[in-house]
Amino acid sequence: MALEDLLETDHQARVVWDFCTGLDLEPLYESIRSLANAVWELAASYDDERRHERVRTIALGAAATASGLAEDARDLRLAELVVQVRSVAVDLLRAAEQASGAQAAPERPTDELLT
């Protein structure tokens, strides 16, 4: 049975469905895949300290890609997803700094970390 047949005509899921089908979400998917790669790089960085910078590069790229999508769409629903991508990117940046064993720097604002 098709999803279309399972939902009433006024069901809220149809609003979400219509919203999502009207967008090119490939940049968002790309950002999420990049964050997954950054997590693997972070894990590997515990064995190879040269990989810390790679975590940073991947996480910053993911945040930038997602941010560009939100600026183009100017939609609050999409912005909520972008905020989550950016939040994970910041967490990965901070984790990479910790894993690198570098002396702890003063806590920087989130936006400053993503530049």
C-alpha cells in the first residue's frame, strides 16, 4: 500500500512531504555524510595525530555547505536542520582540539569556531 493511501488528505505529514519534495536536499545529505566521515577521522586521530586537522577541515566544510543551503532556502524548517549540522560540526571541532592534546585554549564562541 502506498504512503499516499495511508494518510488522510489533511494529515500534517503531507505538509512535511510537500516541503521536502520541493527542495534539493543533496547539500544537506552531503553535509551529514561529511560529518560521519569526520567522526571516523576523529576516532582515527587518536592513533595518528596528523588526522586532527582533517577532522577540522571536514567539519568546517560540512557546516559551510549546510549554511549555504539555509541561506538559499530561507525556510525555518530547513534552518532547524542546518543548526543541527552546525552543532555537530562544532562538537567535532572541540573534540579534535581535545584529542590533539594541545593546551586548552579559552572557550571560543560557536560562530567563531566555524570560521
